[in-house]
Amino acid sequence: MRASFVASIAALAISLPAASQSKGSAYPAINLPTWSQQIAIREGWLVKRHAALLEMMRRHQIDMWIVVNEEFHNDPLTEYIAPPRPYTGNRDIFVFIDTGTALRKVAVTGYAEENVQRFFEAPDDPKPADQTLHALYEQYHPKHIGLAIDARRGVQRSLTRDAYLFLAKSMGGDAESHFVPAADLIEEYSDTRLPDEFETYKTLVALTDQLTKRAFSNEVVTPGKTTVGDIRRWLYDQMGAHNVSTWFQQDIRLQRRGRNPSKSRGFLAVEPEETVIQRGDVLHLDFGITAMGLNTDWQKEAYVLLPGEKDAPAGLKLALAHTNALQESLMTRSRPGRLAGDVYNDIMADMKQQGIEPMVYSHPIGDQGHGLGAGLDYRASQQSAAEGKRMRKGSYISIELNSATPVPEWDNQKVYIMEEDDAYLTDDGFKTFLPRQTSLYLIH
């Protein structure tokens, strides 16, 4: 890589967004780099991702890894294994080969692109893909050709049927008999976070948090007038204003004294958009953003004060304290190398001893919102234990969970306090990127 490019990456990384006070706002402005700067920063990350790939391939006994990007049907891995730029060459193919001494990288693209040539062998006048693939197979005869097939998660099974048939026919001979799932390689590659990504991700979390606090304030909510749909639409507009997108639709849930909450698949159901927010309501927001190839996931709770109230009732405060205790248990019991299933069982035992009614459904996050790796989830804890999924130092997780607490001020009606915080795993357990919510946001 050219020295000038490396220097530019360093300069951009240093200038990653500074928070300056925005005019007329109680919150600091959080600005991302320009789009071209974002591409340059991400390509700097790509250099380090590629540098770690050969060891990963060898750990998972993959001699050749092939990612196929279909025009207007992008493979979810493309932006992480190749420069994060548009690919419209009908079928663009990226091949990683363990030559026995080094990692060889070949791009078979419909169009020559100088930025791809900085990372891959990619001639100005590319040969037809079938010729190139056949030649590579005949040269190396890899025993295991890793493809995104036969896996449980979408990003690990993303190869289309037509692309599979094309690879088999093009490579020829007995190549198809050497096709194997690359699921484990894809998981490690996707779940391995770079130290260089940390400050960028923290900035994205800060923006997510800021928009959440604004959404659950009188800037947006007027009790008796504002609807759930108004909050959702405001968040869409704010994402547009901040040049970020999202990987799921933001959801608002609402609990009200004397009202039996609707459930969906074991969780509180999303509130209809036409519901008008009233005094005394407990509001919950599930919200996340996508930018620079990274994703956040965030859940927070607010209380709409009744006339004369200056704070939330003690019972609701206790409900939040129970969820905070559940968070603390998860964070402190997690350690690099521990089996995720064992950690989950320890958390459940701790909550039973404390008399707290818990529910844990935490998941890795980063390249994907519902990321790959060792999750702490009531649905997958035993499966994770059976598969031997161990927690990876430095990986990011969304600590997503809730607890249910009878609230005396609500005639002992159960209130569910659902929280979600993005965190990273250290030798001492998970650390959150921002302080956790320990008091309900108050809406006057």
C-alpha cells in the first residue's frame, strides 16, 4: 500500500468526529466523517482484516475462500472482505487462497477498478470469470473450498444457487466435491473487532444514545397529544439528518397502569402507532443505527410524570434496579474463553438467588446487528454450550435483557424493564461504551 495512503488514513483516524456544541441544542453535535473519508478509514481497517485472514483460514482448515457478489443482490460479506464501494459487474468474485507460504487474493470483477487493485490481483482487462476460476483450481487443487452455504445464519449461507452452480461448472473437475461450509471462518472473521474501530463505534453509540434521549423528552413528546408513530417518524427524520441508516425499524412499547400488556413471542408487543402517550405511561424504545459498516442496538425506558409528580414512583425505580442487577451479573460473569452456555447458567442462578425474574437475550453485534459469535440468549444458551462457543476477547455484544417486577403503586401489576447496551469484552468482563441507564428518563 502506498505510503501516502497510509498517512492519509492515520490523519483521518485522528480527526474522527469531535463533539462541538450545536447551536440552540442542549446536546453536543455528533458528526461523522464525510462519505469519502469513511471509505478511506474503512479501507484502512480492511488492510488489517486481510492481515489476520490467513491464520483464520488455517484454523478452520479452509484452503480457498470464495465470496460471490451478485449485482443488486450484494453478499453481506462483500463490504468487509473488499473495499466498501459499489459493485455492479453482474457477478463479482473475490478469492482468498492459502498458497502454503502466503495469502493470495484474486478479484474476478466485471470492471477494472483501481481501488480494488490495491487489495487484490485484478487486471485492467480481466479474463472471463470461468477461465480464471478454472486456472486457480488447477494451480492449487485446494482440499477445502469455503463457501457461504449450509449454515444457520443468513450471512453464513448467502451464496445463491446460481452462483454455486457457476462455481462448480467453472472450476471444473472434482472441485464441487471440495466445497465446504465456511460458517466458522465467517463467524471468526465477523466477530473479530479491530482496536482501530473502537472510537468510531463509540461515536455511533453516543449518537444512538443522544437520539434516544431526545426522543424520550419534551422535545418530541407532549403527553395527551404525541403518538407512538410521531416518535418513530421523528427518529427516521433524525437518522436522515445525521446521514446514518438503520438495520431494523425502531420500536416503541408502552406499559400503562391497569392495562394488560399485549405479548408477542414472549415479549411485550410493539405499541400501535396511533396510540397517544398519556401521563403515567412507561415507555420503551428499541433503536439502533448503521454507519461505516458498524451497527448499534439500544433500549431505554422513560416515565411520563403524572400531575404533581417530580420523580417516578418507587416501585418503578426498584424495577429498573432489578434490571441493573441483571446487567451487572451478565457483565461480571463473562470472561474471554468461557463457554457462553456456562455464563448464561451462572446468570440465571444468580438471579434466582436474588429473587429477580430475569430474561436474557443478548447477542453479538458489529458487522451485523444480530452478529455472529457467542451470544448469551435463553433460546441459544444450550446450543452454544453444545457447539462449544466461547467468548472472544474484544468482541462487541448488545447486552439485551429484561426483568419483571410487581409495582405496588400499580396494584402490584408486573412492569417489564427492558434495557440494551452495547459493550466490549475485556479480561475483567464486559464494559459498556457509555454508562448504563440507572434512572428512568422523565417526560414532563
